[in-house]
Amino acid sequence: MGTASFLKRAQALLRIRNRLARECLAELLAVFVLILITLSGSAQMVTSSGTKGNVLTAYLAGALAVMVAVYTAGGVSGAHLNPAFSLAMCLLEQFPWWKFPIFVAVQTAGAFISAGAVYALYYDAIRHYSNGTLAASGPRETASIFATYPADYLSLSNGFLDQVMGTALLIVGILAILDSRNKGVPKGLEPVAVALLVFSIEVSMGSNCGCPMNPARDFGPRLFTYVAGWGAEVFRWVEGRGRGGGWQ
């Protein structure tokens, strides 16, 4: 009886009543889960030299990560996960503009923290694979585990078009899935439909840039690699580094 009473008091004390705080924490957790699974899929592929994963498994990990993340925060924050989606909601007047910079900051922070978790999880594997050198280019580079980079052949204009089309398709697809006037997805299966949408974009438009489609997913981990020792090269295009998995 005493234990139950203590637990109730602890729950009441820890309960967050502020709606914005709950939404931000939910978004932070969801993005953390999303990036943890996504980057881990890339890390397993890269550090094993393709023996324990390939581009397809990395894409599948990213798509399933979206599903888990949406289930994690969908009922609290709407599981935006992506500044591009938050912006689209603002433009459609379905999300207040004053919340936009807050969500972007939280999403980027979640991605940054998650990148650190993946680095800790795969620390030995990354060091072993790269011979102890944190390289952003060359045959043993590991920067592409965390961020996406354009293929060697890709021009700036083609890369811009690639990202505009991929992100636009993602937003349009999500809006179609959520639109109650459409055929509709069985209630509770919306995250599964979004995951399939992401996977379809990855396997059809992933070769040019690795399908980032999510500024927070790309910038947060990229910033982490800069801080963790990969250096400023992670913010520059370098020939020979044109690979990198990841979604969204």
C-alpha cells in the first residue's frame, strides 16, 4: 500500500502539465528513435564492409525507423520529425508559426544527441574499420554513416532538384495518407503507410544524394561529426565520398 502510494506521488510529481513541453519532449524522443535506428543501419553496413548489411537494409532500417518514431510521438506532438513537414503544416495553417522554430530546434537537437548515441554504440567498430582515423573522405571514410553526401557525378543544380522532388513527394504522400477525404488508411496503420512511402522514395531516388529529405536528420548528425573529430570537411563536397545511406 505504501509502495503504491509512493509511486502515485512520484507520477504526479513527474507529470508534465505544460502542453508545449510535452510536445517538445515527445518530438525529441521520436527523432532520437528515428535517427538511432537509421544511423545504426548505416553504421552496420559501413563498418562491416557490406557483410552485415547493404544499401537495401539501410533503407529498410530508415523506413521502419519512421514507423516506430511516428508511433512514439504521433499522439502527443503529431510526430513531425522533419522541419520540412513542420513548414508544410505552417503553410497549410495546420500548425502555428510561433511553434515552428521551437520544433526545428528540438528536432535538430534530437538528431544530434542520437548521432552521439550511435557513435558510442559503434565506437569500436568505427575505430576498427577506419584504423583509428575519423576520415570524411577516402576508402575508409566513416562520415557517411552519419550524414548524406552527393554522388561524385552530381551537379549542384541536379542535387537541388533531387532534394526538392524527393521532399515534395514525401510531403504530398503524407498529406494524402492523412487526408480523411481520400480512400483512407485503416486507423492506427498510418505510420506503416508512411514507412512504405519513405521506403519507396529511398529505393527509387536514393542514388543521387542518399535521400536526406530531412534537414534535422542531416544537419544534426553532420554537426556532431564536426564536433566529434571528423573536422570541417563534413560540410564540404569531396570527390570520392559520394555514398551515404539515410532517409528523409
